[in-house]
Amino acid sequence: MKKVEAIIKPFKLDDVKEALFEAGVSGITVSEVKGHGRQQGHTELYRGAEYVVDFLPKIKIELVVKDDELEKVLEVIQESARTGKIGDGKIFVIPVEKAIRIRTGEEDEEAI
């Protein structure tokens, strides 16, 4: 099993969510986060004063998938989140040693 964490632009959430569900992903966790990569933020003008916005709003999507579903999920996220502009985000893949469904006690692949 693998945990997939994707950091995407907020306005792409609906596209990514719909694409994942169409691909058969049954559950995801979504968080509003802030950060920056190569974008390094930007400057804005507010009430005549200029200030730097270091951390930009992003969405973090987390899901756990079976090993044989990983490549499909990565492809779906990339295609549905891509705008072609800087700040499209990143995807991280992390090994998962154990998963347990609390309600039933099912473990590992049965739990996801």
C-alpha cells in the first residue's frame, strides 16, 4: 500500500476529486494548507501599503491506495491538476506499513 499526498491549486480540487472518484478511488482526505515552492510568494498592495505574501493557499489531498492502483492514481492526479503554470503542485508517495479500519478491525488492503 502507498499513501499519496498531492498539493494542488485550490480551484483544481473539484476536477481532481471527480477524476479520482471516476478512477475508482473510494476515499480521500482534503486539507486547506499554505506554503510555497519555487513560486516564493508574491507582493500585494493593501490600503496603500505593499506587503509580501510568503505562503500561498493550497489544497492537500491524501489517500491510501493498493500498490497496483498507484500508477493510475498518479496519472489521474497529474492530468486533472495540471494548468501548465508555476505552482501546479507536487505529489509525494509514501509506503504504508499497516492500515486498520477502526469500526470492523479489517486490516491492510481490506481496510482501504
